[in-house]
Amino acid sequence: MSRIRTALAALFTMLSAPTLALAQQGFTRPIPQPQSATAEWWFFAASVSFVLALVAVHLLVRRR
């Protein structure tokens, strides 16, 4: 049974390989979209929170 599966898998691979070569030839690079004001605000809030967390960790470690 496994020999039949192997033979069918090989046959399928040989038959599908040429179709993969005929796929779309050109590649169009995705154009990045600008960030919205909301996304920039959340990034700023996360950055400030991260810096405050780093300061808190520094204070806790320094006291040891």
C-alpha cells in the first residue's frame, strides 16, 4: 500500500511541477501603507510604558 502511495505522490509531483513553472512570472512588490495617527499614538504610548517599566526594573535591581 505504501508503494502505491509513493508512486502516486511521485506521479503527482511530476505532473504538477511544470504547472508551477508556468506560474506568474512577474513579482510586484507590496507598497507599504502610511501609518495612521492612531497607530502612531499607540506606538508612542507603548514606548513610554516600556521606558517606565525599564526605569522601574532599574530601581528594583539597584536597591539589592
